[in-house]
Amino acid sequence: MSRLSLIFTLLAVVMVATRVAANGRDQGQPATFECPSDGYFADRGRDCIPYYHCVNGQHTVFGCQKGFKFDQLAKKCRPASVVNC
């Protein structure tokens, strides 16, 4: 790999890592999410697009596809037009 290619590759990695680290901070994402109990919870601060699955105080974050939001009552992603977030 040429030196110039290596520099561009490293720059791309840094840019992606920075974007991933900052993902959602300008969207009202909380710095930390604490599970209130076991179950699925919409991220209302981010328009119900991401949601969390909590088990024993540990959470995993998921996201709905474009045009969908997480419906906490139905426990699934539904068309944004039918979800009250």
C-alpha cells in the first residue's frame, strides 16, 4: 500500500470512528441509558427511532428502519404515521 493510500485509509477510519462516537449526541440521545425494568423502551429523546431491550439492568440498542418508529405499546417498529411518540 502506498504511503498516500495509507494516509487516506487512516483518515477515513478516524472520521468514521469520530462519527460513530458522536452519533446521536445532537439528537437528544442521553449520555447513558438506565433500564427502568426488563422490556423494550423507545428512545423518546430521539423521536422513537432507536429503542432499547433491557434484561437484568443491561441494555442493547436497536433502530427502526427509515420511515418507522418504535411503538412501545406494540413492542415493534411501525410506520411513523401511526406511532405516537
